[in-house]
Amino acid sequence: MIIYNVTINIDNDIHLEWLEWMRAIHIPEVMQTGCFIESKICKIIGDEETGINYAIQYTAQTMEHYDSYKANHSPSLQKKVTEKYPGKFVAFRTLLEVL
């Protein structure tokens, strides 16, 4: 299995609105692609000088499922986030293989 992990630092002043939007809109849209079998959102524990950190994890059964997401769905879904919260977050993505 493959875990697609998106780590996000979101501005303090909008993090609650962003979190609700992620739960109600964005994560369900990602899951509706059929590329992932599970998702979870985690708050990263720690003292941050700016923003709040979250890790959103999506589990794919195979690398092919992730590759399909990346090629066919990721650009448009990422664009929606960027347009809704311009300049309010920084994100980086990692892939993990479950052993």
C-alpha cells in the first residue's frame, strides 16, 4: 500500500474555516476519485511560531492508483485549494510505502 501524505502549514486566522472546508469538500472530492481507500487528517503537535500544521494522509492500494490520481485528478483539485486560500498556506507532499 502507498500513503500519499500532504503536510500543510495554514495561517492561524483561517485554519478553522480551512479545516471545515477540507473535511466537508476537499477530502470527499479526493476520495470520490476512487484512487484511495482511506483518508485521515491529523494535526501535527508542536509549537509553531506561524500557522498550524496538519498532515492529510490518503491510502492507495497500489502505486498505479496513486499515479492515476496524480495524472488525472491532482492538478484540478490542488488548483481549487490554491484559488480558495491564496497565499494562506504552504504544502509539501511525500509518498510512503507501507511495509
